[in-house]
Amino acid sequence: MNLSTATPAMYDPLHDACPGPHRPAAHSYWQQHTVSNWPTSNAALPAQAEIVVIGAGYTGLNAALELAERYQQQVVVLEANDIGWGCSSRNAGFAMPSTGRLGYAAWAKRCGEKVARGIQHEYALAFERLERHLQACPQRLQQQPGGYLKIAHSAAAVSLLRSQFAALAHYEPHTRWLDTDALSAYITSPQAHAALHFPHSYGLNPVLLARSVANQAAAAGAQLISHCPVQQWHSRADGRQQLDTPQGRIIANKVILASNGYTPNHLHPSVHGRSLPVLSSVLVTRPLSTAERTAIGFSGEHLVMDTRALKYYFRLLPDGRLLFGGRGAIRGKDANKPHYAEHLLAALARTFPQLQALCSESPAYFWSGWVSVALDDYPRIYSPAPNIFTSMGYCGAGVTFTQLAGARVAQLAMGEQLPELPFYQSPLPRFPLPQLRRVGQWAYYQWARWQHQ
Ligand SMILES: Cc1cc2nc3c(=O)[nH]c(=O)nc-3n(C[C@H](O)[C@H](O)[C@H](O)COP(=O)(O)OP(=O)(O)OC[C@H]3O[C@@H](n4cnc5c(N)ncnc54)[C@H](O)[C@@H]3O)c2cc1C
């Protein structure tokens, strides 16, 4: 596969005015291996709506579902491309009780035990909503139970992981400690020194998840309009929101901005400079042979992530392929350069030297997506301006939490009081000198590479 010619240059939120319409889907394993029946809507863009949701990923679709089902609102979802085109069809499908980059111990240290418990409760609610979407999907999202292994990638990382284990006893008592010997029953790798096993996490097919929520939202009465990017947005003096798209203009009483890492830099001044869009990349290999699976000692359905600052993660897919992910390029125009797939392949080869032959082949699939990183490591669900509501900044961990966050931002738009938790109490902080965000990102990547080889 020639990666440089297989996919056109990627949309870049910090450079391009708009992500659509009619951009092709990512060349992803999920796109090729999922038969998806999306809800169809041939309806024309209405001139007015009570609420418009911008972006049809998990956040926007869950917001639309909540608005239509619980509040019987007239809701129109505008998506720049196909439904679920952004991260929600591109991710690795790790469903875990988390978002952002802070664990329970970090939350307890920053905000106290009560807040950490409240966050734990929110994660439980997010899993309940995910379970609902799983039940609504005839293929049950192709769920792969087996839990998540957080693996110390070096001997030096073991003591930090062990201290995390001690802190977790309060919150996740089912978590197990696996020393090197115990871990060898799960995986054979020179980069596996000890691990935490979280039994309740699972793998899923992200496209099936997006489709499940989209179908439920459409059945509840939400109007989903694809290939309808918001190109201009004007907040009028009367408080209403005027949105211009290639299909015409729509005036809304309220807008929920659910464009997350794909938000064009200048779409609306109220959110400008408050998130860093970061490319995350994934490759999928050909199916492993029985001998290869035996050699790496990894045959189960576990999700695996390591302890690096810039993490690598992997899982075996139902058809025996290996999915392996990590950071991508910094700029959209570089995303599809072979170097980035090669970088991941080299990391895979270091994780499993037994797979030298596999790693000398081109991967069967390689793709990237924009995640939204918040300056202080956790997302916000808030109102950045009158009649505008948003939820973004999941820092690359949104498969589970967006199921709740979409509902929460809808509740906020309907005037409900949200729980007194940091997610809901402040705006996303603005990056200092936002025009230099990528310089800072580059410097961070250099530091992380030096720190966590
Ligand atoms: C490679 C990769 C792997 C990942 N793996 C995991 C994982 O295993 N587990 C996990 O928890 N998280 C993972 N994530 C993150 C997770 O996918 C996201 O947090 C989640 O999908 C965010 O959903 P969303 O609806 O907020 O945003 P998105 O799904 O990105 O949706 C935003 C949508 O807004 C649309 N849009 C943008 N601008 C406009 C406009 N002007 N007008 C109309 N529409 C617009 C876009 O087209 C897009 O479809 C991964 C992400 C990537 C890229």
C-alpha cells in the first residue's frame, strides 16, 4: 500500500477554514470492515431550529438524542461530512472509565476526595449510556471483553505504576497487580515489566457505536444533515445564532458546538485558542498467523496501553489483526506521510521483536484523527457565550465519556443544573499565545521522547 497516494491531504483545524463538505472517510479498518446503515435524511435544511448541534460525532449525536428524546426539542444536527466522520469513526475502540489525563489520585490531590468520587460516579453513568448503545446495536458493538492492561514499559516505570495501584484501591478495588511473572501469561514482550489489569474496560467497534447513537437520535426525531458544514457563524444582537452552510442559512435559538478536535480555528471567537488539536494515529496489520500469535503470547481480547508520556496502545481485533496506535504528525499536511506509519511500525517492532517479518511489511491500514487537548488536561462542558454550549477537550479519551458528555451539554442547554464537578464549573482555559500552540507541542514531543524511551 502506498500511504502517500492512498489518501488526500488531511484537513487541518489550525489552517483550513472548514472540514467539509464531501471529504472522504479515513482509509480505516473500521470503514472497510463495518457494514453500516446510517439513518438517511433527504430533508432540506430548515430555515429555523430551536437548537442546532454542530458536529455529528459521539458528543453531538448524544446531545441530539437527549434533546429529542428527553426534552422533545426540534433539533437539527449539521455535520460537515458523513455522520461520524471525525474521531468517532477513527478511534481505537478502547472503552474505559476515564477522560482527560488525570487519574483518581490526581483528582483527589487537586480537588479533594469528594470530587474524585463524584467523577467516578460520572464515569459509571457514562458506562451505563454506553451499555444502552450496545444493547441498541444488533452486533453489540462487536464488544471484546477482557479488560485493559496498563503496562510498565520499562523497569523504571514499575514503581510509579505500583504507587498508582495503591491509590486505586479506594476507587477501583477490582484492579489487579500483575508482576513480571503473572504478566507473562498475557504477553511476551521486552517492554512488559508489570501491569495493572482493569477488568471492566472493553474493546468495541467505533463505527458501530456512532451508528447506534445516530439511529437512536434519528428515531427520537432529531434531523441529521450530512455534508453541511457551518462556514460562517454570526451571533445576532437578538441573541439568536445565524449559521451559513453550503445548503443555505439556518437561524437557531441555541447552538451546541460538538466539533471537538475538528473545530476550525476561527469558527467562533468564544472558543478560539482554548483547545489544541492533536493528531493521533493508528495502524492495523494483516491477520497474525497462529505462530506469530503464539510467539507474542498475546491471544486474548485485552486492551493494552503503556506508561509512556506519549503512549502506545494496541489490541487484537476479532479477525486476528493487530491494531497499534500512538501519536501522529503535528500538521495535517504531514499526517499521511509514510514516516508516521513507519514510526508506529518501529514502535511495534520494539514492543514485539518476534514480529520482525510483520513489521517489515506495509500495514494494511493507517489513518489519523484530530483529538482535542485541553491546556489543563481535562474536558469542559460549559456555555462559552449566551445561547452557545459546548463540550470538548477530552485529550484523546472520549469513547466512553462523550456518551454522557453529549447528554450533559444538552441538559445544560435546557437550563439544568449540572453536578458540582470541575468538568462543569469553568470554561476551557485559553492557551497562552495560541498561535504558538504547535511550537509548544513540538517541544513537548522532544521532551517526552527523551524522558520515556
Ligand atoms: C486515532 C484515534 C484513536 C482514538 N482512540 C480512542 C480510544 O481508544 N478510546 C477513547 O476513549 N478515545 C479514543 N480517541 C478519542 C475519541 O475518538 C474522541 O474523544 C471522540 O470520538 C470525540 O467525539 P466527538 O463527537 O466529541 O468529536 P468527533 O467525533 O471528532 O466529531 C466532531 C465532528 O464535528 C464535525 N465538524 C467540525 N467542524 C464542523 C463545522 N464547521 N460544521 C459541521 N460539522 C463540523 C467534524 O466533521 C466531526 O465529524 C481516539 C481518537 C483518535 C483520533
